[in-house]
Amino acid sequence: MAMTAHVVFSALDPVQPATTSATIIRQVIRGVIGFQGLLMSDDVSMNALAGSISDRTRAIVSAGCDMVLHCNGKLDEMRDVARETPELTGEALSRATRALAWRKQPEPLDRQAARAELEALMDRVGTA
């Protein structure tokens, strides 16, 4: 899994940020680099891209990202992203399925031991 950035690489696409650039996503990331994993955008709600949340989402999907990341938790924006994001199918679905297969169950957490470790670390920081 990888994430695009909302930065302009002017030598590759002087107009569009990488997240909304079909040139960068299709030709460079998928082509030259050969990345075949799940590709998600950086946070669509961080206001680094022009347009409404809906406009940004459509541009991200159109450029070739598999998934659109939305992080601020605003329900109206989440609905706009969901409305503009197509259901995963074809190769995008295959990439998502492969990415999910890499997940592992977390190890059980011993809360008392974790708390003791945190307190010991905080004591060390306080004396440094």
C-alpha cells in the first residue's frame, strides 16, 4: 500500500499535484516505478487541493487512486467522498484484497505492564 502526496512535481506534471495527476499515477507510479499495490490519496480534507470535497474526490479517482483518504471526521464531507467514490472493482479490488491479506492480528496488550513501562519512561524523561 502506498499514498500519494498533494505536491506538484513540475518536471512531470506542471499543473496537477501528484494526487490528481493521471500522468504521475498512471505513467510514473504504475508505469515507470511499476507499483502494483493499493494506492490511496493523502487526506482529501486537508485543503491542499482546489475545489470542493466532491471535486477533489472525483479528481483523485479520475487520476487513478484506488482509495480516497478523508480524515477530519466531518460527516457531511464523508458523505460527499462516499458519493463520489466508486465501489472497488477489477484490479483496484484485487489490490485492496491483497493489502487486507497482509493485516495481522495485534498482539494482546498487558495494560498494567504497558502503564508501568510508560511511567518508567516518563520518569526517565523527567530526570533527563
